[in-house]
Amino acid sequence: MTFRTFLTLVLALTFLTTCRTARVTDTYAAYPTYNGPDLGLTFTKGQARLRVWAPTAEKLQLKLYAEGTGGAPVAEYAMQKSTGGTWVYTLPAQPAGRFYVVQATINGKQMAEVPDPYVHAVGLNGQRGALLDPSAISPSQWEEDLRPRLQQPTDIVIGEAHIRDLTMHPQSGVRHKGKFLGVAETGTRGPAGVKTGLDHLTELGITHLHLLPTNDFASIDESRLAENRYNWGYDPLHYSVPEGSFATDPTDPAARIREMKQLVQSLHQQGLRLVLDVVYNHTADAGRSSFEQLVPGYYYRHTPDGGYSNASACGNEVASERPMVRKLIVESVAYWAREYHADGFRFDLMGVLDLHTMRAVRVALDQVDHSILMYGEGWAAGASPLPEAERALKANIGKLDRVAAFSDELRDGVKGHFARRTEPGFASGQPGLEESVKFGIVAATQHTQLDYSKVNYSKVPWATSPLQTINYVACHDDQVLWDKLAASNPAASEADRMKMDLLSNTIVFMSQGIPFLPVGDEFLRTKGGSHNSYNEPDAVNQIDWSRKTDYARIYAFYRQLIALRRAHPAFRLPTQELVQRHLEFLPNLPATTIGYRLKDHAGGDAWDTIVVLFNGNRQPARLPIPAGRYSVILAEDQINPQGIRQVEGVGETLTVEVPASSALILVKK
């Protein structure tokens, strides 16, 4: 059975489920659906055929153009009505133009010209589809490209970056600044010869690079790149096309395809996997979208008065629960994994999408590679007409197989509330957040020693396995960690804030689950205090590589911290049962301290017992641990797996001092 045939069967089953459960108020439930694998532009022996789903259209015209923008059509064809609400046309072997659009007539009204929703190649600003086969546009030796080996999901260490942030700084040493090819470069060096870009990522020790949206988005005018405008890219124009502003020539449809594949190939050659940040919860402009011009109303959820519902806080939300919307999302994700060899997907506002769609995506990706990672934001940005029980919210993660969500419990427990910028967290001395931090330490799973009633957000565990939890204290959203610590601790010295910083991410990397780090935080990245830099200039967003030199000791600690986690399976247990068996919190500790031990060679670790202590207080804390002979392997800003010093005590307990705002890790060998 081919992948396409399998995917068709999966989608057909989900269509039947949707039809059985469709609400009588959903007027779109009666629309015909198409279950075939050939929507969009497909090629057979070099000849193109276009199939477009437009069940309410009275007529659908296919127009060809010589260029990606401007000019008059060079050919026009009436598409033929086919099965399941689709229209189809087989183009001549030598078409008259290089670009295409379709134009529907609905209720006697001629709609706007648009590319089809399945478009895989476009011209400038995505205005027109391109008549080319992406599978024929590949770098040399693309067929030999392989995903780096991955044993289990909890071995993953994610580093998050934007293509421009990683490459734009004048001292980055990157030649193709702000481009796919810039991320693919090796051998780049910055101030004092420090490694930058891709070489920095491999040196740091992450396993997965999470790139902010690389699909075609609307906010950047690709014809005016000299203006150097910046945007994160969370305003999708086309779901399955690379962004043109990241290509060396956005007017050339092949350039963006080939160069994005070169990026993936280069990452894989360096042992890194790629996570794509995908935004299927809304579109940039609902009214002008291909969706609305071809099947008005169908692709979006609506309020009772007929307006667009807005759980995305971006003006609209996609109705993923409808069969043809689900089909588009599932096939788009599978396409990125299959055609571009993507290794993972981070779903923006995943809580807007429905559970059935996320399950279908997981099944489709498993047919490509079972190790492909799926995670997302387990929340929405506003109310949705789709009931919460049916959406991929954090509370419903247990209903999904091998799909993870971010733990904002740990995030805000450690650093303080994300929106209340002056509010401190556990790592800067705020009491009452211990259970929220412990919630993250056990990766949001069930543990008998937690008092869930005291957790900041979720009052029950929402993960059934550590691989379902992404632990972090910062990301591209809101303030970076260094800026948050400055805002919430204005009287603290830089040295004290450094201690809080190291403590914050020591908690992340010593917790169960999957750790996540915004690239640059490992040398105290700053955005000058900005809390929403989505369209601010490179001067705010770019990674300043001189800080890697200025804060070399901080960077060395982060690098060693990641290496410590990767070397010891006790910190990355794969199941809830193993966490319950091997992780034991120490009782009767003072406020704003946490202690636990990983016992009995957890996860097959060479170390028998590991004691982990966190002191969020602004003064030293003396904490009791089980008596014995220990090697201290992490203390403040030092890490040495061979031992920094020895401590020993007889009787039942041994009291050790943990300096202010720091962690202490001891090993009983």
C-alpha cells in the first residue's frame, strides 16, 4: 500500500466520524467531500493536472500567466466538474505560461483569482501558483538525505530560533544573512572567533532546531526586501510553500524550494533534526484567502451572527473539524515531512485545532517516520465555538498519542507570570510556587507527592507520559529570560540575576519531559526589554554573538548542562511509571526550596542515586538529604561529572548548604 493510498483511507475514516458527529447547525455538513490523494497540482510523466475542491462553484476557470505578478493571462481554460465537489483540468504537455490561478463563479458572482489551497510552488508574494513539480527541485544527493538517529522522544533537546535572528547580526560571519542558505552555512565565526549559526547549534548540543514559521506568510512584501522588514511569520498565506523572503530570489519558485531543502540537508549532515513551526489555526486575511474565494464560509468557524470567530486572536479561526479542512491540514503536514524531510512540527495555538485532526496527523506522520516529533501550544487565544472537549487543549493531551504540549505551569512557576512582567518567580525568591515547579519536574504526569491544588494553572496532571510535556522558561513570545529577570528584580545586581538565570534553566534541564531553549538564552540574550518583538527590527531580534564572548562562562555552563542531561538517562525517563518509581521528592524542606532524588539507577543510569536541590531564596539554605557519601557534580555555575567536591554524613540525614539562587546536584556512586 502506498503512502498516498494509506493517507486516503485514514482521511476517509475521519470523514465518516465527522459526518456522524456533525451538528445539525453546521450547514456545511452536507457539502460533498473528496477522498482522493490528488488535490492540487499533480504531475504524471511531466504532465500537470489540477484538481480543486469547489463544490458550490457554478464555474471554475484556470488561467495561465507568463510571470508571477502582473500582465494578462496567456491562456484560459474551463475546468471540468468531477467527483466529490471537485473540478479538474489536465494541462497541455507544454503549457503556455509558467504560473496559474483559478477563479470561481459562485451565485453568479465572479470571485478573485487565487492559487488553489494545495499549492506547493508560487511566484512573488504567493500571488500565483507555479507550474513546477517540487519533487524535481532538489539539491545534489537529496535522495541520500537521512534523519539523524533518535532513540526516544525524551532524548530530545529543542533549540528555538528565527532564520533572521540566527544569521543577521553584522558579526555573525554568515554570508547569506536572513536566508535559508544562511542557516545551512558551516564554518561561520563571530567576535573573538566564537562559533555562530549552525556550528554554534551543534557545539551547544541540542538535537532539534525549531525554526519559527518558514511557510509562505503575508506580512513581508517579497518585492521590497531591501527595506529589511521583519516579522515572526505567524500570518500564513500558503500552508505548504516555503517563504520567499528567506530565498535568494523570491521571484524564482524553484529557489525557495531548493534552498529550504539545502537547509534541511545541512542540518541532517551535522546531526541535527528540524522542527517546523506550523500555523494551521488561522489565515492572514480570511476574506481574500483561497479558502474564502473558492468555498465561502466553509474553512472558518463563525459566531452566531455570521462573523468570523476568533480563538486565534488574529481575526479568524480555521474549522479543522470539517472534513476537507482536516484533509488539507493532514496532507500539508505529511507533505512537509515527506517532501522536505522535516523531523518535527510545533503547532501554533494547537488548542484551536480539534482532536480528530491531530490524531489523523499523528497517524499520517507515522507512515513517514515514527520518530517525527509533534508538539504545540495547548491553549487558544480566545473563545471558540468548538467545545473545549473536542479541541487539542492541554487538558486533552492525554487523549492524544505522542503529541506534546508546553508546560506553562513550570514556565511561570520558575520565572514569574508571563504577562505580569514585574512579578518574580521561584528562581528569584517568590514563595508559594513550589508545587508549580514540581509539576514541571514530573513532566505534568501523575505523582503521589504533588499537591495539585497548589499548582498555578492545572489542578490535575494532563500528561500521561513525560514525552507529552515540553518544559521551558522562555520562548520567542513575551520577554526573553534575561529581560524578565531584569524587570522582576530591578534592584538585583547582574551577578545575582546570572544566578537566577542559571537556576531557571537548570530546573528545565533536570526535569523530566522534553527541554526547550530559545537560542541565545545560553549567553543571556536580550531584546532590550521587548515583550512582543514580532515585527520589531533586526536590531531588537537578532542574536548578538558578542555576548557569547562576553558571557563565556555562562555559555560554558549551558553547554555542560545539556551534556549532563544527554549523558544520564535518569533525567529523561520515558514513562510515567518510571518517574513514579524512581523520582522521590524530599520532605519537610523550607519555603522556596525543592529537593528530590532519582534512585535505583533510574532509567538504567550508571549513577545509583542522584540528589537534586533547588534554592530559589536570595540567601543560602541548609537542606537535609539522606545520609551517605556523595560527589557534588553541579554547584552554582560549575559542572563536573567527575566531582567538584565530596560530602559525607552518617546517621539518617546529612545537611548540605545550597547557596542563594542556585542548584546543587549530588551523586551517590
